[in-house]
Amino acid sequence: MDPQAAAFIGAGIACLGMGGAGIGLGTIFGNYLAGALRNPSAADGQFGRLIFGFAVTEALGIFSLLIALLLIFAV
């Protein structure tokens, strides 16, 4: 197998992490919204945790993109 083809396959597999980050973000915001609708008075106390979860999940997605780009352009 050509090393360039293997790099493209590896980059495609690494991009699956971005899909996982998207699913994670949907889960985080969906659960926050469900909790805020059930108990609106507690929603303000959980907003900091929502933003932290968003930042960590988004960082993992960006890290996945970085790995994919390194696999494509470093070979």
C-alpha cells in the first residue's frame, strides 16, 4: 500500500473524533436544556459546568482535526 494512501485512511479514521465531539456537544446541551426546563432555578448554577463541558468536548474535536491534518500533510 502506498504510504500516502495509508495517511489518507488514517486521517479519515482520525476525523471520526470530530463526529464524536459533535455527538457529545448535542448530549451536553440537550441534557442541560432538559434539566433547566425541569428545574429553572438550578439552571444558573449549572451554567459554568455546561461551558466547561463544551470547552473540553470542543477541544477534543479540534485535537482530532489536528491529528488528521498532521497525518495528511506530514507524509
